[in-house]
Amino acid sequence: MDTLEWLLFLCIYFKVTQIAELSWTADVPNEVKGLLGSCVVIPCSYNYPDPQGKAKSFTGIWMTTEGDRVIYHPTQSKIVKQYQSRTKLLGDASKNCSLMIEKLQQDDRGPFYFRIEIEGYNRASYRKNKVSISVMDEPNPIDFSVQEEVKEGQTVSAFCSVSHSCPTYPPDFHWSHPGVQHFQAQKLQNGQWNSTSTLTFCSNRTDHNKSLQCSVTYHEGKHQETSKTIKVKYAPVNVKVEYQSDVNEGETAHLKCSSDANPVSSYEWHSETGALLNKGETYTMSNVSRNSVEAVYVRVLGLSDPGSLGSHGLVIVYVFLVLLLLFSMLVDVSVCVCMGAGVSVHWFTDAFRPGGCGPAGDWPHPKLHTCR
């Protein structure tokens, strides 16, 4: 093929393409899905030959294929009663023939087709491009995703998505947890849209075993909701030691340590020299006497680093106890808590000492008082 023939071929090709683009054509899906009681938008666009300046105004009309009943017209009186005040043409009528039907009913199934009347030029009906509506009694299921096991202080992002056919009035999302919300809409095929609400928040131990709920309300009132339970891992908190307020000489004193943690804490009781006395929540001191003084501490072993769920190390919460027997009674138990592994701890006295009260410096163990 020589140069002249090639140029001739290109001219014919582009001319045919231009004519095809400017012929009476319409682009509309065969079927769209709509939620009963809500609204549905039928996406539609159309082409027509170049009017060469003859077009003065455009009148878009939607009709049923059976009986040619008018379901949309700019003049309301020309619309059949069933569709009056429920239909609306969206966008620029010179190219856009998208139709919105509100308060969708079971009888709004179609099929329907579009007709355009161009004043001063021409008119055409796109009967071959008919569309039907599949009316759904219930909305599509919610697509809900969130990391269900998190660590305290971790940023959590939850995603709640639904598909629908009413972009003019997108669904309304509500979350059971406070946080920063972000909304996004995405156009799908055949008149469907996807709406997504993203919730972002910082996890806290108070969120553990709590239900995170996403509720969706559609245009004209349809409602649905779904939820997932969040598991939060956190280091020991609220450490406390329970003990008897009165102990007779020669009896046994029982101490019990408890804390709030996930996973559940374990406990080790040690003497002042560091020797292991017992493992478990409780420690028993046998045959106490009025002159006995004993110092013990308990290591509360839990999640080492809330920032690393996979770590096997342990955080140690030191709880120091000073047990005093005075006049056959347990006079005082001093408790201090230091969070973190490898902390520096110093002991000094409270105001109690055998034989009476005095300044802290008179205590037989001048290291016992507080921790830092």
C-alpha cells in the first residue's frame, strides 16, 4: 500500500468513526438493582448527529416499553400518576439521560427506555436500549473489616462498606466507638456504587472484649448493622495486694496479689534477698509472732511491650510489702508499684516501727519507704 492509498484509508476510517460516534446511540445497562423504599439511579448517556447549531433545547423523556407510559417528563402533568414527584433527570440533558426514581416500589421494574426531543432539529427513541430494575427487599450485606486482636496504643482502622444504587443520597454510617471518620464513594458497574466509612482510633485497655458496631441507614429509612469484638493486649495495671487486717500470734498470714492484664498475669513471690518463695497469686506466712518483721515482694509478670505482640519478654511490676506484727495485730502493709522492667527501686520506712511510731530515719531497715 503506497502513501496515497494509506492516507485515503485513514481518512475513510476516521470519517466512519466520527459518524458512528455522532449517530443516535445510547449507553444504558440492561438491568440495575434498587432497594425497596430507597432511590435508584439508572446511568444513561446518549449521542446524536451534529445538529450544526440547529438545536435550541433538549427535552428528555423516559417511558415504559409496554404502553409507552411516561414515567418522566419535565412537565409533571404528562407523567403517569404512579411516578409523579418520584422521577428526576440528572445532569445535562444534551448528553446525560440518567434517571433517578425515588421511593422505589415493587411495580417499578420496567422495562423502560429513553426518548430525546431536540427542538429545531430532531427527535429519537432508544427502544433497543431498554433497562429493567431488580427491586431488592433488603440491602446488600455490610462488608466489615477490622483487625480484631490489637495491642494497647495501636492505631486501629475499621472499614464498613455497602453497595447501593442511590449515589444522590448515599447511606449514612454510624459507629459505636469515637474516632476520626472518613467517607469514600466508588462507582461500580451497572448503576451500583460502593460507599465506605473508615473509623480510626487509638486502642485502649478499656476497649478489650468490647463490641465495635457499624450501623448503616439508607435513604428513606432502611437500616442494618454489624459488629465485631475487639481483643486488646495490655500490660498489668491496677495491681493490688489483699491481706488480713488482724492476725493472732502463731497464726498464718495470707497475702493475695491481683492485677488487670491481657494476657492474664502470673506472679512470683520473693524474699528481700531475691529468693523465690512461691509462684501464684497467694503467699502464706506461717507462725507469725509479734516481734517478727518480714519484707517480701511480688513480681507481676505480664505482656512485656504493648508495642510488640510477638515478644516473649516480661514486664515486671514490683509490689513491695512490709509486714509488721504489733500487739498481735497486722499493723501495716506498705505497697508501692513501679512499672517497667529493670527499674531502680529504693525502700524507706512508713511511720510504723516496733514499739511505737517515730520518724522514718529510726526504722531498722532505712531502705524501706517508697519506690522510684
